Amino acid sequence: MQAKVLQPFPGVPDGQIYPKNFAEGDVLDGALAQVAVDAGLAEIVSDEANDAVPADVDAMSVEQLKAHASDKGVDLAGATKKADIIAAIVAAEAK
């Protein structure tokens, strides 16, 4: 799981022993992300169970969507419009 910080707070990243101050907009991973979401300090931006389609897919630019598709190995042949790219990403995840 990954989560984006909504409110600054100190926390200890997974695998570390010293706390770090997290600022609004920072992205967290693992157990710290879950704790921050549960405490209302962060919101989920991706979840391993549904990692192929980001939560904010509609807010992503075409370039960001293409990069995401490339990272996930999604074939965008024939997808020229944003809606087509999103549909290709969603279809690839459904397989």
C-alpha cells in the first residue's frame, strides 16, 4: 500500500529505527502507510490488491497514464484518447 500524507506528522519508516518528519504530499509505503491512513493523516493512493489502476486515474495526464501503462506492461496500441488509455489499463488489470 502507498498513501499520500494529508497532515504533517513524525513517524518511523519501515525498516528504520529513527523517526522522520513527514510533510503534506509525501508518499508512504508499507505498515507506516496503513497506520497513517487509519489515523486520518494520509489517504491511500495505491493498494497492492488494485495497483494497476491508481485511485486518481482521472486526474492523471495522458503522459502520466502512458508512463503508468508502460510500467505495468500494458499495450496501448490504438489508444489515442485519454479515455481509451484508461480503458486499456483497466482491461489489462481485469485479465
